[in-house]
Amino acid sequence: MNDMRMESRVDTREIKIEARKAQVYYGTNHAIKDVDVDILDKTVTAFIGPSGCGKSTFLRCLNRMNDTIAGCRVEGKITLEGEDIYDPRVDPVQLRAKIGMVFQKPNPFPKSIYDNVAYGPKIHGLTRNKAELDEIVERCLRKAALWNEVKDRLHAPGTGLSGGQQQRLCIARAIATSPEVLLMDEPCSALDPIATAQVEELIDELRSQFSVVIVTHSMQQAARVSQRTAFFHLGHLVEFGDTAQIFTNPTDPRTESYISGRIG
């Protein structure tokens, strides 16, 4: 019995994504250098660092968003549950259903609130009928803490919502394909403090079901929402560990300088 309990505890922290010697080149510019990272399941991992340090570039490697950029080349190995995501047999569209993404600026589709959330399940054939689709839409809007605000106007355009509501709609849309990992690239940078607090609370709730990776400029946000933090500087992963340790007792002087405001 004790062994079973022990095993289930370990399972909650299993490695979801593993990167080894990850490199990114834009033409001849070597933007990401030798990054090794383990992203744990049911954990919020924050990527922090000065502008242009490579944190968003590396985030985009995790669901092959860099494939869409001309002249961009990714080397090294990145796996999702042991499967190489850059294997030529992997379909990037299917991969992005498993590794969802929320962008810096809320970007709802020019469709109804309902259709924004229903889009992914429809194109991936995840439902058999309208009742199942209705159920997914309601469940995801509830998970995104948006259902009570929009349930009476599901057929109104998603673009008519406030900025904070639009970002929560984008989160509902991202989780509608039941991804295993949710990537967020500065999801609060375009939001006011109240909407930011709502999204941060939501990130904390989503952690019980997903592995969440967030790029943020705000060290306070990283400290509030994450359990693990990676500090990037000039394309290198300088330090990676438990958030409390990174913020209170970093091992690298560059991390300490960034957190104390001396570089950035």
C-alpha cells in the first residue's frame, strides 16, 4: 500500500517535456544555445529573463511554432512523453492539439464565443454530435472562469468581449482539444491588474490538470504563479530550479543580478 502511495506521488511530478542540447538559429544568428530542460506535469514553469534573451523563442520550440518562421532552424532533441516532437512523422497540427498555446495579445477568432471554443474539437474530430460539442464548450468556459459571464450570449462575437475576457476565451479555446501542456507567452502583458489577477488565479487552477509553461517579464508574476523557474540570458539557460530557490538563493551571480534589478 505504501509503495502505491509513493508511486502516485512521483507520478504527479513526472517529466512531460524534455529538451536536450536545444539550439535555435535564425539564419546565421545562434539565438538559443544548448538548452537542457525538464518540464514537469501538473506544474507551472516560468521562463524569465531580459527582453531578447530567448525565452519566447525557446517556448515556441515546444510546439514547433518556429516552423512557421522562414530561416529558423531547431537542433537538439525535444520530446513529449518520450516521443521526439521534431520527428518527420509528427504532424505539427496534431502536436499543437496536445501542446496548446496562448499568446501575448488576446486573439479570438472573428467568430462567436461558442465557435471560438468549438473550433479545435471540430477540426480534430473530437465530438460525435452537437450535444458533445455543447458539453465541451461549457466545460472549457467554466474552466476558464468565463461561463457565468457569457452563457447568455454564446453566439455574440468573441471580439466583443473585454481584453481580460478575450484572454480567458483564448485559454478556453486552447484547452478545448484536451492538451497535455499549455504554453503561455506573456499572457497578461496586455491586461489591466484586475484581469491579470483573474488570469493568474486561472493558471493556478489549470495546474491540477495540465503542465503549464509561462513566459513572463514580471518576476512578481513568476514568483506568484510558478513552482519552477528558468532564467534565460543571451540565449543561454543560466539557471533552472524550484521557484523559491531561484528567487531567494540563486546559484549563479547573473540570476542574482537580474532578480535584484542590476541587469535587465
